[in-house]
Amino acid sequence: MSGLRILAEGRWPGPEALDGSGRTAPVALPPLPGFAASSFNPLVAETAERCLRAHFGPADAPDRAPSRTALLLASEGGDRATARAIDDAAASGRRVAPLLFFQSNPNAVLGLVAARWKLTGPVVAVSPLGTVPGEMPPDALELAALLLADGDADQVLVIAAEQTEQTEQAAPAEEAERAEPPRPARSHRPGGPGGPAAPPPPGDTAVALLVTLA
């Protein structure tokens, strides 16, 4: 990661997931209004929030000015649960919930984070190969360095998120039908009221780094 300086970091799971023996215990992600049937988007949003809070403070600070911060999501597997829910609905002849199409775009959750935090840089999602859950792919950091070198942003929030095989099983597609439709982005707040909460994700992992040029 030569040429980059880390400004802040966020992880899921964090220290709250460690039991008394130091082993990781299942912890439920905060629900994300407007998203349903999968833990992937709540995973991305919560990890991004942890990193941004560490650097900027609260998102709803009244004097918060827009920031030229790009968002870069790297995930080899992507949102497995949403893809599975769409495939299952199509194969069985059921109507596919429109909400699933909305959240199948990885930029949807990035746009939510950008709007909530007033981030005005580019929004990019990539799928690097050979990722290690819980670690930042070198390719993602190289792309972040290119965005900074091109002058597209002053800093880049890089998020690496993987939904494991154990947690990719989606909730029934009918739950997406009952979930509330997407609201204007300013009303989305992780942990607030909304659609069905994602099941506890014992294997989901994500790391977020806010980086700038050294």
C-alpha cells in the first residue's frame, strides 16, 4: 500500500463479537431500512459507518460539510443471498420482488452511505479474485490510489466485504415484498426501523479503510 496513508478503519465483526475466551461469537447486524432478505448490504453499511464515524464523528452533525470522498466496494462473492433469492423466485415462477432488483446493484448501498455522509466523490464497485475474508485486497488499494492520483477525490473509503457460504441463504423472497420500499437516502439510518432484519451473520466479514495519499 505504498503511497497511501490510513486515516481511519472499521471492521465487522468488531470487539463486541468476542466472548470471554477471545473467540468470535455471532452478533446480529443492525437492520438497514429499504433492504431485505440478505445481510450483505447491512454488512457494507455498518462497516462503512464505523470507519467514517472514527474519522468524521457523527453523520448527523449540523455543521457537516460535503466531503470529496470516493467510495470503493470490493467483493469477490458479492451479495450471494440476494442473487439466490432472485434465482429461486424466477425458477419457481413467483413474482420477483422489485426490492431485490434494487438491492442487487452493489452501488445501491454505496449511494445510501454517500448521501447520508455527504460524500461527493466517485462510487465504484469491483470484484477482485482471490480475496481473503477480513483482509483488504491489494487490487482495491491500487484502484484507490489511482482515484486519488487522478484528483477525483481527496480520500477514498475502501470497503472489502464477503458474505460466507454459511450466511448466503436468503430469507424467503416474500419477506422482500413485505419490507418497506426504498425511501429518500437521507432517511436511511443503519439500526433504525424498517424492513426485516438480516439473520445473525456469524461468518460475514468486512473491513473498511479511509485512505488518502501519503
